[in-house]
Amino acid sequence: MRRLLFSILAIFVLSAPLAVHAETDPTGQQQPFDEWLVELRAEALAKGISAATLDAALTGLEPIPRVIELDRRQPEFTWTFRKYMEKLVNGQRIEKGKQKLAENVKLLTEIGDKYGIQPRFLVAFWGLETDFGRLAEGYFSTIAALATLAHDGRRSAFFREQLLTALKIIDQGHITAERMKGSWAGAMGHFQFIPTTFDAYATDYDGDGKIDIWGNQGDAYASAANFLTKSGWKGDEIWGREVVLPKGFDFNMADMKVRKTLPEWQALGVRKVGGGNLPVPTNVVMTASIVAPAGANGPAFLVYKNFRTVMVWNRSIFYALAVGQLADRIIGLPAFTTLGPAGGRGLSHAEGMELQQRLSALGFDTGGVDGVVGPKSREAIRDFQRATGLVPDGHPSVELLERVKKGL
Ligand code: CA
């Protein structure tokens, strides 16, 4: 289940606002599940979901303790870029991706042409989300898992909306409550859609009147393709490329917020791997950013619009690079030349919190202390690095934490 951390769901969950304890009474006692369920049912009925659907989906429903356990768990250490790539885009996955592309090339090409998505990218998402459908069925009842989390009180508003939307999907007849299964946090089917994503983007490709993202590959591929195209995918562009940066490159510019045209990056000394000039795009307004996922001592990438679209799917830069690399490798393009320094490890959750606390105490605003080193914390790291004469790559590491401990 560890890989679910990297699914679309995890990102939605992490980005969901912390819950107001809407289902907790003023004395701090949690409302009994059965009472809570009666109210939930009334709300669903008022929203137009049929009594028959609610009877089938909610009768005898009980919370799943394991779901709470999984929700409360903190990963011990974050992964370095190298570890992440070695886990998610290894030789076995690349070989399986080639095989899956070949097996399904007709359907993937048909759907890719209709939506403007190159088939290799659909295969890459498919591989990362459910190991090409192997995990598409899911283990947990989606209704029971979402009810557990909606009742729990930590992020109730978010999960309540997912639960009501899941009930609506059942009511629309796309799937039965028994067959609606997925991850512990409500991600479903071949591409791990949460219910609101299903509601907004899932599509019936084979025209049988049902959107079956669990069992029908056409429906699943078309739903993912529809999400991507509506999120800005460009079917005539690649995701980006690995590049080499010139000596003395200003790492303030290695930031998704900094966008330049390819000729501008070329003028700054950025080159293709091997030293060749950057391509001159036919689309002259095309802009690109530089990312350095392992910091100044690791690889650098020039990333385009499609990379940003992958980050709509999953906000992680590591994930977006994994999609790009897997898609490339599936059609025989080369591996990244480096994944950054070998060995080492990412910061633990506790170390991430300590880093944020110490940076805040030194006057660098991390936007709170939650152990998750996001964009705001990376900005604070850059500010600290600039103030102390380090290369401002914004990269959190054990070494950086040690340096921060010494103060300014
Ligand atoms: Ca269908």
C-alpha cells in the first residue's frame, strides 16, 4: 500500500484543508457512527440519491479500523529522488510498460488520437497508479472507507463530499456498492480516481451507458485521457528533457515559478545532455522551467506545459518526472544520465518539522510547521542558503538540517 502515498489521492488528501470537527459535539465526544450514518443518509436523500441505492450501500455499514490506522501513519523517511525513481521506474516496470503498450496499442492509439494524448503517457500513468491495472480492483469497499474517514473528524468535509459523490456514482448505475472498491482513502480503478474526479472527468468510452473505470480498459483510458486533455495536455509536445546547466548557474532560477522560452534558456547556457543546443521550437511562445529534484548536485530538467499538467494530476515533481521518464523509456528513449548522489536518505517527518521550526526561529517563514517540506518551506530554505552563502537550490537534506542547526 506504500505506493498509494504517491497516487493522485494522496495529493488531494494532503492538499485538503484540515477538517473542522463538524461531526464532533461541543463536549469533544465523537458522535456514534450509527447516529452519524442516519444524518448522512438524510443528507444524501435530500441531494436526490434514491432510497434503494442508500439501502444497498449503507445498510450494515461499519467503520474500518485499518483505514484509520493507515490514515494516521506517518512515513518514517521521505525518499530521495534516486530512491523514488529506482522504486517506481525500474527495469521491470519499463519492460512491463513496453509489453502493455504493445498489447493495447490499438485501443490506446484510438483513444490517444481522440483526446490528443500520446499513448506512452497513458501507459506511464497506468503503470504508476496501479501497475498497469494489476491493482485496479482495490481492496477496500470505497463506501465503507470513505464513511470511516468522513466520520473520523480529521478531514471530514473533504471525505464527506467524496462519500456523497461515491453514492451518486452508484445511484447513476455505473457500478454496484459491492463492486465499488479501491484504496483505503477512496481512490478507484485503473487510474485511481477519487469520486469527485470520476464525477468531473470519467467517461463512457464503449457506449454501454456505464462508466466502468474498474473493469473496462476503454472507459479507464478515456477517463484518464479526458482528465489530461481538460487539464491542458498538449498532444504535439513532449514533457520536457534532461539538460546540463552551465558552471555557476543561478539556482534561484531552478524553480517552477520561473518560466523562460527555450532561446532564453539557451542564452543562459542550458544545453541538451551531451552538450548540444536546445531545440528551437516551432511554437515560439512555448515556455519552460528548470527543476533540480535532487538539488544542485543532482540532475536538472527543462520542463514544459505537459509537465505542469502531470502536476495537476499529482502535485509532486518526483511523480511528474517519473511519468516523463517511464513514458520515454517505454518507447526506447534513454534513461536519465544521473539520479543524484547515491546513498543518503530523505528527511524524516520529525526532521522536516525540526527544519521548519529552526528556519522559522531564524526568521525564514516556512508557512507553518507540519513536517511536509512544500513550496513555502523550499522558499525559506533558499532564503537561508542565500543568507549563508550556500547554493540556493531549496533542496531539503540531512546536510542542510545540520547546517541550519548551526544558525546564521
Ligand atoms: Ca462503458
